Amino acid sequence: MSLPARVTVVEVGPRDGLQNEAVAVSVEDRVAFCDALLDAGLPVVEVGSFVSPRWVPQMAGSGEVFRRVGKRAGRRTPVLVPNRKGYEAARDAGCREIAIFTAASETFNRKNINASIDESFARFAEFVPEAKQAGIWVRGYVSTCFGCPYEGKVAPERVVTVAARLLDVGCDEISIGDTIGVAVPTQVSDVIGRLQVAVQAQQLAVHFHDTRGTALANVLAALQAGIAIVDSSAGGLGGCPYAPGASGNLATEDLLYMLDGMGISSGVDLAKVVAASRALQPKLGHGLPSRYLQAAGH
């Protein structure tokens, strides 16, 4: 069994996690959460999203969060941007890493951003070339790579096509998402294998939801296929408001427990991530779904 010696864990809790909470967490508490995650050794922490607060009030003040978290040596703090307006706000705040997003499913993309896949790429063309020229690093997210809540199964060929287009528009890294948590390991092996014809393995990340309890098994399949970048969310925060039934992301604690146990290095202190999640939990008014977090409480 061939596995990477080291995995880069991309922490998406402060953005993908908190944007789906019913309670809007204050800027002060979001800054403290990001600081705690960075202090835990996470190399990449997605700190916010420059979207309209009218549509995603949980992400209001992301520019302030970014500025207050600041730059740290050896750490990266990307932000999500949906369009040129979001890009300009992120650029003006001093962001040097951005993420853009589209889907492999036409219906989901329309429900999510009120645009077709082609229209989403037309939006990217309005600012990604400029961002690249300015030396800004760009990640591309592809949602619904294994299944869509509206269309059902998604053909792997569609995932490859969208990923290749993201590369063409200038993305440095592409995250392949199981938005509704339907994937199983054989699917992951198949899709990743096909993707590597168009995209180098080191440019691919995986982003699994644990809706049906298969996220860690899918991570293992991705690792075996040569992927060494994995998205996760502290405490298992997150879901998708436009994907009915999509429960939380893979919990960072659960991922780290597996990696540590397998002897795969991440450079992240599991106990400190637990502490970060526990400090945030009272602000949310409910428990967090991370299995490790629950087990560690006993």
C-alpha cells in the first residue's frame, strides 16, 4: 500500500463550517478560532469569504478577520471569492491567496450561485487572469463531484472537464468535493485516477462530507491514489445550504487521529485542534459532530 509520508491539511472550518451555522459568530470569536487553529500548526486555514453579507451573513466582516489574523511565516490564510467584486475586496484587504468555486452538476451550480457552469467561468475570466498577473495564488473548488442532490450520479468525465477548465483559467490547486457525502472509496479511486490524466496529483485536493460516514474511507482511497492535500473542518463544522441533507464536513480531529495512527506526518497538534473546537462550541449553542472530539470528552 503506497501512501504519502506527509499530508497537507487544509482547514476550512472558519469559512465552509461557520457559513452554514444558524448563529453568526462574531468577528472577535472568528479571529480567536483562526488564531487557535494556526497555533495548532495547521498550514492552511481558510479564514473567510468575500461574499455579500446579505446572502451569507455568517461571513460578514471577513476582511476584518483576515486583517486581524495577519500573516504568519509558514502559514497560509486563503479566502473565498465569488466574483470580481469579491476579488477586489479581498485584494484591497491584502489577501494573496483566493479560492473560486463551481460545480460538476449544472443544476447544483444554478441553485448555489444562480449561474450555469459556463457563466461561472465567464465570471472567473473577469478577475482570475488579473489575480494571477498580480502574483495571487488561486484554488478552485469543484462541488458535486460524486453526486448531486438534484441530478443524482455525476459522470466522472464531467468532473475532469471542469477541473481542466479551472487549470486553464489559472488555478494552482483544485479541490474535488463530495458535497452531499455520497461517495464510496471505489468511486474516489476512479475519479482521482481519471483526473490525473488532466491534472497533476500534487495540484489535487479532496474535500469530503461525512453525511453517510464514508469520509475517512474516502480519504484513504485518495491517499492511495497519490493525493496528499485533504480539506477538513474543525469539530466537523459545516454542510451546504443548497444541498439538502448534506451534513458536516470531515472533522479535522478525526482526520488527524487517522493520519497520526498511520504514521503520516501533518505537522498539526491534535490536542490543540480539540481545544480550538471546544472553545468555539459554546458560541454555537450545540455540540460538534467530530467523533474524536466526542470520544476525547470521556
